[in-house]
Amino acid sequence: MSAYRHEANSTTAEDVLGVEKLQAWYGESHVLHGLSFSLRRGEVVALLGRNGSGRTTTLRAIIGLIGRRQGSIRIGGRETIRLAPHVIARMGVGYCPEERGIFASLSCEENLLLPPAQAGGGMSVDEIYALLPNLAERRHTPGTRLSGGEQQMLAIARATMSDPKVLILDEPSIGLSPLVVQQMFSLIETLRRQGVTILLVEQNIHQALKIADYAFVLKTGEIAMQGTGADLIADPEIQKAYMGVLEL
């Protein structure tokens, strides 16, 4: 697998997502300071760090929700730094924000059917239900009556129906019970086996590193350290240096 090739400024035409020298601002606040990383097909890459380190800002910059950004963001080889969010989404970027974005007035199935149909790609509703039987049982249930875990599963499933080149997940396990967290990461693993490329921000550091092919630890908008998930779990010096982040 190609997950171990993550040198700065090393993006290639084979990358599903290539970020180089990315900077971003909220108003006058300079949040990201030249991030460079890339993902290839079927990789799970985790962005880790304390609150305020720039993880969610990185995701929002990639999908065009940050007004002021500089550098390069290439999706499938195409530059997107000046494109609007809806154009980026149509290029094959699925996004699940921390707040999930479930429509309360719609049923579970109506929420699933919101993304436009894709010719020859994406998962069907029947495939979603086969993968997530709980959603099949709740297909007619209004969004607000789904449990937190069901809402998160629904948000991820909805994003996969648009056949994303890359799926961006922001804190998918937050607020969920340990059992549901295990189910969540099983779903992510299943999607990876199906060839979906995943960029993951996750506060459950141990679970994130167990599933990630590669991970970056951010600090004040810069990459402070990086390595394979297995390396970051196993290296006692990294654990000691970032015990506040790597709560294993």
C-alpha cells in the first residue's frame, strides 16, 4: 500500500487528494501555516491534535468553506483552491461535519435520497440497508428521532451515495457510546475495503490510529509529527511527548 509516501510537496498525479503549502485565515487570524500532505485511493489518513490545532479548519479549507486560503488543493489532479464549495462537492468530495446535517423533518430514507443520483457510481439505498440494518429498520423514522449513532451512520451513508473520490469525516464518534464507536469504525473499515479514500479528524485517538494508514499530528496550524498509525501507537517517545493528545 502507498500510505507511507507522505513527504512534504510530494503530491503526484496518482493522488486522490493533494494539499501543498495550504494556508487559511479566519478574518485576521492566520490558522493554517503551510500544510502539505496527500492521500491515494483506499487510504485512511487521520488528522490529530488538540482543540485549536487546525484540524477542522483544514477540512473546511479543502471543501471551500474558508473564504481566505492560499496554496494548492488538488482533487483527482485538478486544482480547486479557487472553486466554490458546491463545485468541489460535485468533483467527488463527500463531507460529514461534526454536526451531521440530518434534516429533522425528513425520514431516514428521505435523508439518504437527498444527494443527486450518480451514473454508474455510489451505493444504492438497498446496499446501504444491507450494510447498516439499523437504518433499514428506521427507514420511515424522522431524523430527530434517530439515536446519535444512527444519525452519524446516516450522515456517512448519505455521503457515500454520491460516489465520493474522498470522504471527509469530522469527529464521527463524538458523543457516541463505546459500542456504537466500534460500529462506526467498522463502517469506516468497510468503506476503505471498498476503495473509498478517507480523511479523518477524530478525538478518539486510539481508534483513529488503529485504523489509519497514516496520521499527522497538528499543532497551531502546522504538522508537528507524522507517521503510520502503527508507528504512532507503538513509539513510546511520541506517546510521552504528546500524552495530552495521544490519550492511549
